[in-house]
Amino acid sequence: MGTWDIGPFDNDTAADFAGDLDEAALEEREAMIRGVLMRAAGPADFLGIYDGERAVGAAALVVAQHSDCDRPCSNYGPSEPLPELPADLRMLAVDALDQVVSNQSELAELWAEAANWSKWRQDITRLRDVLDPPIPPQEDALFEVYSVTHSHGPQNLSQNPTSGVACVGPGFERPPLRDSPRSDRLEPLPSEVDQAVGRRRARSSSLHGVSGPL
């Protein structure tokens, strides 16, 4: 293959495709780009090198009209203006680029043997990310941390009394909280078990003639 750099049009096949676009009528250029992308993105057991090189060039032309494009495609791209390309070509270009770097791609196979393979692969990824930006990874929060204040009111909280911070999360089943008149932190209301124990102690004291504090 006549290739001199990693750019979308830095090879004979893509440069010839750019020349064909320049020679075609303005109203024919969109169909030519769409046809190249469809040929590469379509179901096939094998993607030839020339179809792959044209597909990368066509995808770069779609990227060039995207608002997030930060640089021109190449000095060897079309010199004549292109019509405004419809938005549906973006995902078609993404599918074509995915095929270009797949195991069924002759172009990817040849680049894998070249010294600049990683740079070429990064450039393909750059084109794809403009058309279909990756979603940032998000870690699932197991617990949410809140500062405990009197304004919170009764909540399903497990409080760390030493830090004044409560954790809300799965598995926490604590009794409701109330303001303590003796401190600035929250204390749990007596549970049903605590209340039952208190009543039993009161009955036991009355049977033995012992009265509690007035």
C-alpha cells in the first residue's frame, strides 16, 4: 500500500477518493461518502484494505463537519467544498470505523505489523470519539455520607458518635433519632425491647417496696 503517514488521507487510496470527490458534482458528493461508509459498515466476513482506507477518509470528512472537531483531516483531503452532511452519517461512520479496526479488517492486520501501529490506532479512536464520545466511568456509591444536624429530623441513619457523621446505605436499620437535651448529637429513641425491660424493672421494684427517684 502507498502509505506515508497515519492520517486519514495519507495513503494513495484515500487521496484518490478525495480527488474523485473534487471531480464529482457538489450534489453527488454526499452519496459518494455514504456509499463508501455503507460498504465498510455492512455485514461482511472480510474488509479489504482499499475499502478500509476509503472508509477512514470518508469518516474523517464526517468528523470535519462536527462541532467538536479540533483539526483538519489532512493536507491530502478534498480541496473542493462538501455539502452539509446529514447527521445520520455520524453513526454510519462509527460503524465503519469499528469494522476497520476489527479482526476482519485487512487494513488493521497490515497496520499491526507496522512500527506506527499504535499511533494509527489512536488516530482512529480520536475520529470515533468525536462522533460517539465515550461515557466516563462511574463508580457505584455504596454509601452516601451526610453531616448530621438537628434539622434532619428522624431518618434511617447509622451514626458515628465520634465524628458526627451518619452513613446512609443498604443494611442500616436503626431506630429513629431524637435531639438529646444533654448534648449536641442525636441519640436513638428507646427500642421496644428497652421499653419492655424498663417496665419489668418497675414492676419488680414495686413488689419489693422499692420506690424510684422522685
